[in-house]
Amino acid sequence: MHNTNVSFPLRKTLLALAIGAASHTAMAATADTSNAKEDTIVVQATPQADFTPGGNDLVPAYLDGQIAHGGRLGILGEQKAMDVPFNVIGYTSKLVQDQQAKTIADVVSNDAGVQAVQGYGNYAETYRIRGFKLDGDDMTFGGLPGVVPRQVMDTQMLERIEIFKGANSLVNGAATSGVGGMINLEPKRAQDTPNATVGVDYTSDSQVGGTVDAGRRFGDNNQFGARVNLVHREGETAVEDDKHRTTLAAIGLDYRGDRLRSSLDFGYHKKTSHGGETGLNISGVDFIPRVPDPTKNYSQKWAFSDIENEFGMAKSEYDLTDNWTAYAALGMQHAHETGVYSGPKLLNANGDATAGRLDTNRITDAYSGMGGLRGDFDTGFVSHKVNVGYSAQIEKDKTAWTMSSVNPTTNIYDNHPVPIPENTSFGGNYSDPLTTTRNRTQGWLLSDTLGVLDDQLLFTVGARHQKVVVRNYSNADGSEDTASRYTESRWMPTYGVVYKPWEELSLYANHTEALQPGTVAPKTAANYGKSTGIAHSKQNEVGVKVDFDRVGGSLSLFEIKKPSALQDTVTNIYALDGEQRNRGVELNVFGEPTLGLRLNGSTVWLDPEMTKTKGGVNNGKDAIGVPRFYMVLGAEYDIKPVDGLTATARVNHSGSQYANATNTKKLDDYTTLDLGVRYRMHLNQEKNDMVLRVGVDNVTNEKYWSGVEDNGTYIFEGEPRTVKVSMSYDF
């Protein structure tokens, strides 16, 4: 078994030295500039008049700097939501800090349009946007796919977490999933005012962590910037014997000249889990079991996962003229996953289950790039914003596995340690895996946004010629599986309209499409690790958006159709089987209606119907794991008698969801309540800030099954009551 503790004391020593060095440098750099601290906070929360859409400058945030009404539209750059016929919203690093959000799932829980779900029998975070799955690996980083670390991404190095809703091949063509939408992550950049923040945090039961965020600019005109982020956190979670360790080191460099702007980001990310609670395999029973005690662990201590990632991205744009800009970006990621996974398989209603074993050795390399030209000009009374670009992504997976067939018995309500079963099945050379999958996605983009009536009426017309190539190989000898060889290319149109009768109101409509590799067969399938082919999806959407500076929001109606994949109960083959059609209504409202009271609420009503299924046997059934109703309501209130004291609350409610294609197994609805308080104090003659934060997630200790993965094999238990405490100090 792989020893994940090798050289760990050395890594802790090196990390401590790095944190100390970064803190000392940042403190020295900010010694004479700390008086500007308050000005920085005001700028974050106030709209910037000089924001230029289409580039890398972030959409201004408001709502106390926590939410931005807009975000990155892939190759089209950062855009305000009011000016585009798409639904996009951004959550800032301030929200991440205020809510003590450690991973992307913690952040997107603020939006009802996104549900976080655990991975196939492992610890990965995956997401459903408008009811369709987005793998965590397929999120974009600065608009580039193939860069984000595998399975779980920490938030420490991120300035924005942006959610684009809807089919998005026009703007994110090279991304390999995300029919219902895309999550884009924007790295932190050095600001004009130097910053240095150190923090410590505690999460029940015994997770302790430390963070550093330091940045400053250099040069006569502050043209050079550097931002360093470090985090190390480890310990046991609120679930007993569930231990996690996270290490992240990232640096972001940038240059901003009169015409040239460029950036370079590098990161190292390692996530280790020991005894972590995975999903519960219910494929052998025809019922949903009662929920165990959420603080008890029904997995085995000897199970573990170790994922190590190195990733990087380089971006540049150059103003050829005042109206035309050339841009380019390149990114890569290398990931190595080793693990011994043991999701219990339920046998009966008493909770008896077998503790299986699956060892995985997976190496992933991904490369992506994009480039193009954007500009604006007028033809008579019609304005044009044109973008011509090309993007591509290449991904190669090497996967080998071993599996046990005779497994010891335990019980999910009274778990006890069992010996590690011996592996009897083997898939490939475990010590040196061969290539099992190669995917290539590439395409040209042509788009034009035409404006009339002083840009009150905007028409977006675009098309992407997308080509998708999928190759599967035997992990035993490396030979190509010609039966699962897929290549498809086509033009995919996108068109939309925005009408702004007033500056505060936008009416919009769009038609978008997506073409990408199908999902990869899960560990429980006979064709594990193989792609299911190529999926072509379509979306139609209409809606209205408002932005009154203090309050904003949107209301949209949409329909998305996507080929669906299911695992055959007889052959155990995972393959495309019919179509999933999601029709829905989505409402978002956010803002500060009265001074000191901030609200963020959203809700989604969905009709996730299966159509065109094999033999028509499941036509009209609900898609697996998609609740018909989901709601989030968050609030913050500044307690006036005590300057700097803020109370927070958030309610998440999910409707019931089916756990199999025939809709005979269903997870109950659930509601969770999170409460918190934070206190900001000014120290050292108000030159420095210290913030104390205390939060309790799932205050009522609700017992619930939180979700089910797409195939219906695994269901996941919700997190128990969890206490979070943190302190940060700004130099």
C-alpha cells in the first residue's frame, strides 16, 4: 500500500519556511503603505467606471464586495451580465473569507442553480448545473480548460469563482463537459496597494490550518506584480476517523503596460484523505436505507486517496490599435492519483454491507490553449464587437487498477474494522500504467455582437466549428479499442439578443449548443475508464435581468437537451442511452436593500425528464439525482451597536431526487441551516485589521442523503454539524 506520509515532516518544514519568508517580505513591503487599507476595501465594493469588457479585468463587485453581476465568458473574456444574452455570476475572495469556504463546493452552495455531489466512490467534488453534471476536473482556470487540479480544488489562490449557466461551447469550446454550465476560477493578482495576510483556522473535529496571502507591485508605474498564496491544513473532520491533508503553493506574476498585458501562474496542490467516507453502493438493493449517524464513519480506516497536481497558465494580450487586441493563452496540468478505495456495498435493510477494495493508479496530462483577435467598429448606425479565435485541448489518461472479489462484511450503522481483502482482478500494469484514453477537442470561433439604438438593442451571432476526437486503449497491452473510436465535427450556432429599455433592465434570449466527449465509465462498469462517445447538446433560454446598483438579480426560463449515459443492469456496460431534457425556471436576487442588511437568494424549479431511452422503458421518468426544486437563502446583518460585528445565516433546501432510472428509489428532501458571526477590529492605530470568524454548518445536525451520482450506484451522506473558527491578520 502506498505510504502517503513519506517525507511529510520535511514538507512541513519547507512549508513553514516558505510561509515565514513570504510573511516577512510582505510585511516589509507594506510598512509604509498600510494607511491605504480602507481605500482598498471601498474600491472592492464600488463599481469601477473604467471596466473594459472582453479582457481579463474582473467585473466590479458589489454587495459588500462579495458578488459580481457578471464573469468570464470563456474566449469572449470578462463581461457584465447586463450586456450579454447569457446568465453569469461571480463570487469573490471576500465571500470565500467571510464564509470560511475551503473548496469550490463550499462557494457554489450559495447558488441554487448548482448542486455539489461527491464522485464515483471517491472523494472528488463534482457539480450539477441546471441538473447536468460538471466534473471538477473540467472547470476552467482563467478561461482555460485542462488546468484545474483533479477532484478537489482549494480556494486560497482564487480571486473569483464564476458560474456560467447553460450550454457553452461557443465561449468554452475546448472544455470537455459542462452542458448545464461552467465554473471558471480566476487567480489572485497583486493590487496597487501591497497586501499581506496571515491566517489560522480550525474545523471540527481537529482540522487545523495556516494560510499566507502576500502581494505587491513593482516598477515606476507599478507595471510588475507578484502574488503568493500558501496553505497547509490537516486533521480529522467532524466524521470520526476521516482525516484530510491539503497543501497548496501558488504564485501569480503579471505585467501591465500601455499596450501589453501578460500573466504567469504556477501552482502545486496536494490532497490526501485517510479513512474518508465515500459513497454507499446501493446497486444491489431496491430501497434507500435510513441515514446513519452523520458523525460515524461507515468506511474503513485503511482506505486512502493521494492526489498530487502541478499546473500552470500563461496569458497575454496586446493592443494592436485602440480598437483591436490580439490575445493568447496556454495552460497545462499534470496529476497523479493513487488510492485504495472502499465504498461499502449495502446488502440488506439491517445495514449489512461488504467492504470492497479497489486500488487505482491514474496519471493525467492535459494541455490547452487559445488565441484570437477581438475588436470593435461601426458600420453606419450599427456597432460591432467582433471576436475571431481558436481553442484546443488535449488530454491523456493512464489508468491501472486492481480489485478484490471476496470481501469482508461490516455494517453501516455499527461499523467495525475489517482486514484488507486481497485483490483478485487486475486491469493493466499497476506500477506503470499504459495510456487508456486520449481526447482532443478543437475549434474555431466567429462571433459578432451588433448594437443599435445606442447599444440598447444588442444581437449576438456566433458559430464555432468544433471537432472532438476520442480514442480508447487497452490498459493491458496498449492496443486501440477500435469499437470505441469516435470522431465528430460540426458547426454549432449560437445566437442571442439583449434589449435594455432602461439601464437597469435587460431582456434577453439565447440559443446555444455544445459538442464534447461523453462521460467516462465509472469504476463499477465493465468498461471502466472508457469514454461513451460524443454528445451533442442544445439549449434555449429567455429571461430578464435587473441591476439597481444596490439590488440585482435575474429570472430565466430554459430547456436543455443532452444525450444521457446509464449503466446496463445486464451487461454492466456504461453507454449513451437516450436523452435527458431539463426544463426549468431559475430566480436569483442579491444586494443590500437597506444599509447593513445583505441578501443573496436563489431558487430553481426543474423538470428533468428522460426521453428517447432504450426501448422507451424509462421515457417520462426523472433523471437520476436531479431534484425538482432547490432553494438557497443567505443573509448578513451588521450589528450596529458593535462596530465591525456581523451576523450571518444561510438556508439550503433540496427537494427529493430519484436514485435509479426507473424511479423506484428516492432520496428524501432536506433542509440545512448555517449560522455564523464575524468581528473586524482595527489595530495598531487602525493601520492593521484582524478578523475573527466563527461559523456552524448544519446547526440542527440534520441527517440526510445529500445526493446520488449520475449512474445511481452511490448515494452520499450529508455533512454533520461542523464548527469553523478562523482568524486573519492584515499587515
